[in-house]
Amino acid sequence: MRTVATIVILLLASSVALADGDPQCSTSGSLPQGAVFVGYTAPGAPILNSLALLVTKKLQPYDGRSLSVGLTLHEAVSTSATGSSIKSIQPYMDLHGVNHCEYPAELSASPWKSWRLWVSDPELALRSPTRAERNSLREMKPDCVSQGDYPPGEEQCVHAELLAVSDFNENGLPEYWHTVPYTWETGLAVSELLAEGGLLPLVSACPGCD
């Protein structure tokens, strides 16, 4: 029986093997001036995935090509000064969908049991969602996705989960930081809650997804 974690590991290993020596996936070593990096870790995994750069109050998609070993990161939703640093970076060519480079980084700290958001600026804080906000995401994204290859009756059903809320562009419309479950993997996205209802996608990431 294949599990989601097993499939992801196999896909990642095959992608890395194909990317050895690929100059397209080289790192540049420093973040753009004035930009704040935002990434995430999944439950039980020490691998940092890149999500976005915050530049002049606007979120931009970012693949992580300018991350560097030793960069200190801070937990974005926390009441304590939780931090970690990048231990290593292992870029590879992802062949799912349109070929593109991925830059997963290993953190020095131990894996966490829940999703974590990480930022390069400790002053950039996101807040925890309220119960009403969690309920509003469930109403807008009610589908429960069956993940993995399990026998009938043992499927793993996963809902989108609201992790944090922000308003970086200061327009009064909250930005929802939420998970996006697919059949073999779960990605992360930031969507703006529109005044008339519904969500406007801003940035998203899902390494290994088609």
C-alpha cells in the first residue's frame, strides 16, 4: 500500500537524480534587497518550501533560488521567539507539469507536528485565525480530498486548513494563508478574501504536484 509520504519521497528522489549538475537550478545566494522571504514546513518534515517574497507590501511568487545556507528564519505565527536556520539547500528540476526548478531547504531544527510559516524578518508577523475565519474558509472550500492509495474505507480525507491571516497591502481585505490538499500532496496558498465573498488567489506552492 502506498502512502502520500512514500509517493512524495519517490518523486522527489527521481527528480533530484535528473537534476544533478543542472545549471538552471543554481542558487544566487542572497535575497533581493528590501524583500522578506516567506516559506513553510509541513507536519513532521524539516524541509522548508518557498512560497513568496513580500516586496513593498505586495506578495510575489518565489521559488527560493536566492536562499542561502545559514539564513536565520523566524516562525511567523508564534508568541515566542521561535527560530531556525537553513542547514542545506538541495535544488532539483521538477518534471511535474511544466519543467521548473525547486529549491527545498533543510532546517536545523527538528520537525514540527503541525504546519509552520517562516519569515526572514522577525518583525513580519502573521496572526492566528479566529474561529469565525476558520469557519468561513470551510464554507468557501468545503471539499474533503481523499489522499493516497488506500483500500476502500481507509481513505485519508483532508480539508483545507486556515493557518494564518494578514493584510499586508492594507486594503482592509484579509489574506488567508491556507493549505490546498491534492491527491498525492498538500500545497500552500495565500488568497485574499473579497468584499463580495469568495477568494482571490495571490500566491501558491506545491512541490511535486502536477
